[in-house]
Amino acid sequence: MAEQEYAIRCDKITKVFGSVVANDQIDLDVRYGEILALLGENGSGKTTLMNMISGIYHPDGGTIYVDGRAASIQSPLDAQNLGVGMIHQHFKLVNIFSAMENIELGTPGKKLPPKVLRRKVEDLCEKYGLETDPDKPIHAMSVSEKQTVEILKVLYRGARILILDEPTAVLTPQETDKLFAILRQMRKAGCAVIIITHKLNEVLSISDRVTILRKGKSYGTVNTAEVNVSKLTELMVGRAVTLEIDRPKPEDPEDILKLVDLTVRRKDGSVALDDVSFSIRTGEILGVAGVAGSGQKELCETIAGLIQPAQGAILYKKENLAGKTPRELIEMGISMSFVPEDRLGMGLVAGMGMTDNMLLKTYTQGKGPFVDRAPARAMAESLVEKLDIVTAGVEAPVRMMSGGNVQKVLLGREIESNPDLLITAYPVRGLDINSSYLVYDLLNEQKKKGVAVVYIGEDLDVLLQLCDRILVLCHGKVTGVVDAAAVSKEQIGLMMTGESAQEVMEYGNG
Amino acid sequence: MGTAKKEPLLRVVKHAELSTRQSIGLRVLAVVLALAVGGLFIALIGYNPFEIYATIVSGCFRSPMAIQATVKFCIPMCISALGVTLAFKMRFWNIGGEGQLIMGAVFASFFALFCSGMPHLLLLAVMFIAGFVGGGLWGLIPAACREKWGTNETLFTLMLNYIALYIVTFLRDGPWRDPEAAGFNKIARFAPKAMLDKVFGVHAGWIVMLILVVLVFLYLKKTKQGYEIGVVGESRDTARYAGINVRRVVLRTMFLSGGIAGIGGMVQATGSDITLSAGVAGGVGFTGIIIAWLAQLNPFVALIVSFAFSILVKGSSVVQSAYGLSTDCADILQGIILFFIMAMEFFIRYKLVFRGHREKLPVKTAADTDAASGEKEAEEK
Amino acid sequence: MKKILAFVCALAMMTALFAGCGNNNNEQPSNSGNEGGGAGIAVENIKVGVIHIGDPATGSGYSYTHDQGIVAMQQNLGLSDDQIVRKNNIDDADATAIENAMNECIEEGCNIIFATSWGYMDTCEALAAEHPDVFFSHGTGYKSNGTNFNNYFGRIYQARFLSGIAAGLKTQTNKIGYVSAQGSENGECTSGIDAFAMGVASVNPDAVVEVKVTNSWYDPEGEGQAAQALIDDGCDVIAQHCDTNNPQIKARDNNVWGVGYNSDMTAEVGDAVLTSVVWNWGAYYTTAVQNVINGTWVPGTNVENYFGSLADGLLDITALSPEAAEGTQDAIAIAEAAINDGSFDVFTGTYTDAAGNTIGCDGVMECNDGTTLEVDGTNYAAITKYYKNVVVK
């Protein structure tokens, strides 16, 4: 095949970070008028590879060809000049500027008159089927609107090769569909699109071909039409796995925690939780769904005593916990465990070993000024054995461990305290499939023991399979608490954007 | 395509975390390199570097008196390093060791000057506590302001150094001025009762220093409070999550950090200066920061590093008089050595890769073996 | 565990080290010459320590002047270079640095240490008690112990009186400026101003001395500004008691005249400097070391304080500039002769000038506040009032 047909061709690209080989002689190619999915588990090197194409890293080995010619891409500006644009997972927008201003920001040449600029932006929108209000400031936009601005930014700079890093992670199912329509439009217009993802359904629905990465190596490229979910899983994980999640029937669920009219404000004064009421039951897993930033974090932290609610009550066996500090909760003998979203920044002490991390909530026990490390060490060692934790030793800093092992340490510690209530925020984020399933198993085990489990999740497929009930949050309001077995992904998606459960269920049934 | 640029000539690349042995090796290399470049400098200004280095070492150990002097240099440096160690462990950038040391000396001096009627040991005990409290309060101010108003602790502690210094000048020129000193302002020499006793020819500060080394080590490694410092230092969110009262830990730790520096000031004023002078700290508070850092916040290593520093200080003082080498030259030499040691900290974390150099892949990496075993499993199925 | 072990080892080693020190703590290296009682120390065994507040290498100023004295002493007595131990840049506000510097001199075997700055006094006193077989000689202070710690200074007021004659004869505006480092509470400065003012009055009863205080011994900027303010006020001769030659430069640049201090300031400023009041420390340093060699001074038994004079050669005024007024040389010569024969010592005694007037207050000074004060040059530190023709600006 002639070189010219490729928009991008990577030849034996290698990137090493310290002793970790992030990319090991990876080959990849994409043509104009094609959507290529880059599939792999977390840590398989997808983002690293794309960062090299977009000029953020420089490869240690191998060559990148753009339009058939070897290119040395040393900065995002070089990439831009080559027609390559990347839309990152974390948006890089100026909040107080309008969409239009963000789009123009950083482009060479004189500032265009607003009229001309607006015209240009609208032309672009028309061409690719995008919708945006050029004058709307970023801070007033939803996540998907911001993403649109990011895409426009790249297109405005003349990109014909687009790279999107996990673009659907923050979107509702409906928004995802909309994005995919835009991508298809781009394909039609002759762009080359690379989409990074680890969601198999999405790969199948959008891409023409898939390149699979596993542990920094390429495991080939296949035509999407020729594969199915289980084949892709096998390629991605390295072996066949069953994708079903167990859901044992809850036994005698009983209310353990009741949230009544809870309102929480963020530090900047905005409302994070708006008059929220629901109850958490023993022996069941309550899922919490919602677009990122809908108040999930504040919900967990308020229950855990880290944030003082503005009003409302949290009733635990008829005692009001609202406003109590974590230390007070411990002293009250309340047996609650919390696995926060930020594992190394909140749940664990990154620079300390497993032993010291086991101590985190128990170090005050025992008399005298000294810490007794022996029991913590024993606990760390037993966890290593029980959960197959891979570590250089129980004293090695936990930040050196892989994401899955870090989560095992955190979840293991929290479960070891035999809680009545277990709150987990995004417990499988960033984990490979094996570790994710281990987490689901652990949660189910707790459920069977009669523990009340709260599961904040982002993958609706998982929420629907794992949880007994699902609570949906939108802008801090509860739009509904529904039976997971009786609701569809699309219905949850609608509730995430603000429609009430009642409306949605009627619509679904009708 | 106009961007067919070459690969950059030099790139900075992060390395794998080095083993302890490797990083110690690199640090030793830094010292050797520093000595080599320092030697070059000495040769350039017309002296024999070997002779000069030999004089530095022999100057420190040539006689019991010389050894005593070397140890004396070590005491305030080590104590102030211990002080900042506590704060740094909490990632509180306390650059105010100098001021805290001075305020410790000021508080202790009050009792030395005006309460010298007390019995010797009682007076010493009172001055010791006063020094601790004085330094501690001076450390508490920036901590309280940061917790209350979110002030920048680095600038705050730095500025407090100068305020402390001017307090001494004010006391010297005003309320505490020695009336016997005609025209020349100074604070009177302390009564013999207010002097720290000498043990083996060096004021007892060295015993205080050794005890503090052990105490700080135990405090950080073995106590609940030490554990809290570690957690707060790593992440305030984690500390909050664990139910630690972060504010209380920050205030307590800064009080202790300043207090230890204050003890250093008390020891220096009553053991060495026997008066309160503006030069009581003399930059030791800043040297302490470098020492604590080089020692990686380990109290025992800090003791060793302080001693190495005192060899440098004492040795270059001997060189100054023996060879007529200006004191500035000795400072330059110290600067060269420090520069290399600090530059090496960069290379412990990063390396430079030149154009054209291709990274050789590690023969066998964790990723490789895992991938290989994964492959095997897949085949088996 | 390993770390604890290592620490115990380190502790043991340190203890051993100190124990070793403790045994021969007060043993002094290499000066055994005083066993015979008054036998002195052989020239080749003499070692001299000098503590400087600055660096003599700067080529002028206080430390340079003192070091010139050390060099002169070394030449006079034929000492080799390694018999002199210099500790430079010793901050006189840093008690520990002072002690370390002196201890280092002792370590190197010095028999006598000259501490040239006022701030070194207390440390000298303390170390003299600790090291009874080493002489501590402290410049410009007032403490001593009679056995191995003395102070040395001089009747600089004699030279100042003579320089006052030059200024008094030169002035046309009858206003003479004087830049002083310290105010009236400082006896050294005040006695100098009084002596100068008396010199002025001896030849020009109508002239006044306007004093401006900088409150610092070393303040290049402030000293220049003070001189300028005095010149602006009408002074046409600027005398000084401070470290830099900036007042003289200001005088020259304004086409008026000056009287320098410390070193011969004509070298840097030119003939506008009528004369300079200078120290010649070599005179004392030679005498002192000679005393140790001779056995006149024996450590632990006797050492006298030193208060040198014009006759001793410790102080002087430099040769008059060609711009000095006519007759200055003669007027100075008469006063100098009276000082040298002992009949007149500025604050005590009198002499008769060429016109037949009796000069000198003879122990009772009329002050500018209308009172009188009993004065005596040897007790200069107690003189804290100004002579009648002084005006403080």
C-alpha cells in the first residue's frame, strides 16, 4: 500500500518511563476517511502513544509518518502545523471566555473581528454537524458542550487528523450518540479520527478498524466488522473472560441510614446537593449514577463526615450524624467505611507502605504516645495473601503499586474493619478487567454479609448489572431511585439529564 | 512540510526510582566532583589544592581544641536542621529556622540577664524552657496565619527572620543595652551562673543535640503524633479522611519545629556567645535547611551531615589564616560543593539523553514477563 | 535496628573523642619559656594573633591601619610570616565567631593576641581567664585584668588638638564642620571633638565647630551627606571621626578644605586635606611583643595597660598640605613642643603661644551648655560634654 494513503503511520514507536516500557515497538496506522479505535485497558499505553503523535512526548525509538513523510513532532504546535489535533480527557479551556474566544485563543495572526470569527465558527459547525453557541461562556456550559468547543478548537486550527482521548467517559448515553454522529460526519468529510476507549460497545458501534494495546505492546489491528465483544475482550485482556456480574438477591433489606432533606454547598457557595432524601439499606447495593460533578463526591464526603451539610439530617439508627467529624463518628462507634474516589490522595498515604496505611484509622487506639505497628503489619500481610496483592513488601510505598493493587489495599483495609455501611466512589475506575471483577466480588461478598453498600459508578452497564437499586443525581438533585432490574440504560441516561423517574418510566413503558 | 526538524539535542528524561545504594553512590560522586572542581578553583588562584584540602581536614582534628571547635560549629547547625525536619516532614516550608533560633535566644536571654539570682541549674532549666517557648511561638505565628488566612508560609517565615533580627538590634540599642558600654551598643555578657556548663571542653549543647537527634527520630518514627505529621505532609485530604485534626497537627508541629530551633538559640547564646548578639544565628538557620534536606529528613543523617559541614567551616577558617586565603575564597569553595550536591539531586531523579542516543530496552521488564505469561494463558485456552 | 546500632557506635565514638579532649583540655602547645620567671619567650617561639574586623587587603581604613602596625612590628622584631596569624572579617557582633577566631589563634600556638575592635572586649576577658598563659591585648576598650589581659589606646586628642589649629587658621567663614560617628554619649568621639575645638579656639576664638552625628562607624553614604549638609551650612573646613574618606571628598568637590582621620587622606583626596590625624599602631605592637620577649610582661603575673601619646609615636598628624594657611606650621610646632615636654596635655596643663596668650583649660573645661566639667585625657570616656565653641547640628 502506498505511504500517501496513510494519514498517520507509526513505525515501532517506543517510549520508556524509568524502568517502565510504556510503549514497546508499537505499529499503528490510520487513513483519511476512517475511524480507528485504540482499545486497551488502563495502563496499556494508549494515551502515551497519542501524546507522542500530538507532540507532548518525544518517542525514544521508532518513527511517526504523517502524510507519508517522517515527522519530528516536538511540540503541540508542530502537531498542529501537521494537521494533528488532540482532544484531551481533561479540557483545556478558559472558563470566563466565550466559546468563540476559546476557539481563537492561541492562534497566530491578528485577532479577528467578532463578526468574521462567528461566521467562521458557524461554517465549521455546519460542515461537521456540530452545535454550539459561539457567545456562551465556558463556565455556563455542560460537559458535552465543552467537549464540542474542544473539537471546534482543533478543527479551527485546520486539523484533519483528530485524536480523542476517552471522549465518552464524561457523557450520558444520549450525548455519546450525538458525539458519534459528529465523528461519522467527520469521517465523511475526509478526516482521520483516532478514538481512545476501553468500552467495547463503543468500539463496535463507531470504528472501522481497531488497534489493540496490552501492557505497552500492540496486539494487532482488526477490522471491526469481523469481531464481536468477546473476541475484543480476549484480545484486550489476553484470555477469554466472562463479562457477567453476579447479583445475589438481597436478604431482608432494612434501612440503616436515612438522608433527610440534605443540602450541601461547595466552598465557592454553589449548591452541590439540593434537598436530597433517600435511604440506604442493609444487604443491598445502592448504585449512584450521574454525570461527573453532579454531587456524587459531596454525597460521599458528607456521609463520611468530611463536609458539613448546610441543612438536613443523616439518621443512623435514629442518631443524627450530620455535622459530625470523622473522629467523632469513630468515637461514636459508628462502623462506616468509605473508599474515596481519589485513592492515593485521600484514601491512602501514597508515600507510606501498606503497614502504615493500615494504621490510618486505627493508630489512635491503644494507650500512650507510641504507635503499635505489629497488628497493622500482620493485617497488611494477611491482606497481601488474601487478595493476591503484588507488592515489593508491606513497607514499600503504595504509590509504587499498580492501580489495581492500590485499590485492593484500600478496599481490603476498609472491609477488614467489618463495617455496617460501605461507601465506594468509582471503585473500579482505572482498573483492569480482572481487578474490576475482584472488586465486584468483594462488594457482593459484603452485601451477602448484610452490609449496606453504596456504589458510585460511571459505567451504566456495570451499575445496571451490579446494583439492586440505582439513585440518579442531576445537578445535585435526586431525579429518581429505581429498581436496577427494571430500568434501561437509556432511561437512566434521561434521568441523568434531569428528567424525573416518573416521566422516564412512563415514557419507557409507553 | 516545513517541520522536518531534527530530534532535540538534549532531552530530560525521568529515570526509574533508584535504589538506595545507587542514590548514595550518586551523592558520593557529587562530593567527589565538587572536590575536583573546588580543587581546580584553588589551583586557579595559585594554591596547591591537595595541601589546602589536607589543611581543611587537619585543621579540624589537629588538636583537642580544634576538635572541640569543630563540634561547637556542629551544634547549632544540627539542632536547627532537626527543627526544620519536623516542619518539612509535614511539607510546611519553614524557612524561618533563623528567626526561631534568634527568638529562642531572646527569650532565654531575658532570664539570663534579669533573673540571674536563681540557682544555676534552675536558671538553666528555665532558660531552656524559655528558649523552647520563644522559638515555638515564633514558629506558631506563620502556622496560625496559614491555617486562618491561607498565607504563604515560605514568605511569612522568611520575613519573620528579619523581624527577629531587628528585635535583637532594638533590644541591644534600647531596653537591654549594657549601660557600661560607653557609646558602643551591646548587651551585657551573662553572669557565669547563666552559662551552659562545659562537658569535655565543649558546652553541654552537644549533649542536648544528641538527645534531640534521638528524640526527633523516635517522635517521627514511633509516636502517634509523628505518624500524623507524616499523613498531613503527604496529603491533607487523607488526613481529614482519617479523622486527623489537620489544623491542630500543623500548629503543634510548627510549635515544636520552632521550639527546637529555639533550643538551638538558647544553647548558642548561653553556651557559646554568653550574651545576646545580633550574630547569634549567623545564617545557621539557613544552613540547617540545606542539612535537613541533604539528610533526607533523617535525624541521624542530619547529625552526620552537620558534622561534615562543621569540618568545612572550621577547616576553611584554618585555611584562611594559614594561607592568607581570603574568607570569600572559602565561601566560594563551600558554594561549589553545595552546588554539586544539589545538582546531583536532579540527576537522582532525571537524566539527560543526547540526540542520536537510542534507549536500550531493559532486557526483561515486568510488563514483558506479564505480557508473555498472558500470551501463554491465552494459548492454553 | 541497624540504625540504632549505628547511632550507639557514633555516640561511643563521640564520647571517646571528647574524653580524649577533656584530659588535655588546657594544655597549651609550645610556650614553655616562662618557667624561669621573667625570662620571656625567645623571638623564634613568639607567635602573634591578630583579630581584624575587616579585611586589611582592602588597602585603607581601620583594619588596614592596624595591619600596617602589625607589619611594622614584624619588621622591627624580625619575625617571619608564619609567626603572624591573622583572622579577618570577624564580625564584632558575633560572639561565637570572635571566640572561635581567638581559639584558633591559641590552637596555632599564639602567645599574644591583638584584638583590634571594641566588640571583642568581653570575649578577651573570658578567654584570658581560660588561658592564663596567653596575652590578650584589646584595642580601644576599657577592661583589663592586670595579669594577661590589657587594653591599649592612645591620646589621639593630642593629634586632634594640633589638627584643630590647622582648621582654625584656615577657615574664612569661621564655621568648621565635624562629622562624628557617635553622639555626646560616646567619650571617645566627644573627647576628640573637644580637643579639636580647643585647637581651633587656640588660634581663632571666633570660629565655631559644627558637629553632625551619623550614628554609625561605617556609613559611606551618610558620612558624605553629613559633610554636604555642613558645607551647605557655611562650613569651609570639614574634619571627621568616621571610617571612610567621603567627607573629605565632599569637601574637595565643594572647593573647601578638610582634616582627615585614620590614614593619610591626601593620598586619595589631594591637597584639599590640610592634614590627617593618624594612628601608628606599630609603635604599640612593637613595644608589646618586645615586652613579651624581654620578660617585662609575664603571663599570669603582670601586664600593664597602654595609653600611647604623640611622644610615643603612636599617633601623629601628617605633613601639612600646601593649601594650609600661612603660619600653621609654626603654631602647631609650639603646641607640639608643649605636649611633648609634658607641660600641656590638651585637657590638663597650659602653654604660651607666639602672641603670648596662655592656651589650655588646665583641667576645667567650659562647656557649650554654660557649665564646666573637670577633665583629664586619661579618662576620656567620661567626657560626654562639648567644649564651648561646639554647636551640634
